[in-house]
Amino acid sequence: MTDRSRSSGRSVRAAIAGLFGGRSRTVVVECRRCGTSVERGARACPTCNCDDIVTYTIR
């Protein structure tokens, strides 16, 4: 790895961290059957009525 590619890697990581707020977390709640995003606390998917709702935390 060259010095240039090392510095590029750091700047890309810094840019991504800036875009996503550094250490902030994003929570995605969606239906496992059809992938529709649903609100937190939903008991069933409004699209397919499936009750298999999953929550992902993305850091």
C-alpha cells in the first residue's frame, strides 16, 4: 500500500463518518417478509400484514 492510498483511505473514512454523523446510530425497522419499512412499535406490516418485524441498528 502506498502513502497516497493510505491517506485516501483515511479521507474516505473521514468523509463517511461526517456524512453519517460519526458514531451516531441509525435504527431500521422493517418487515421480514416484504422489506417494507415500518414505524417502531408496529405489530404488523401495513403492506402484507406479516407480524415478523425486525429491528436493525446500524452504527
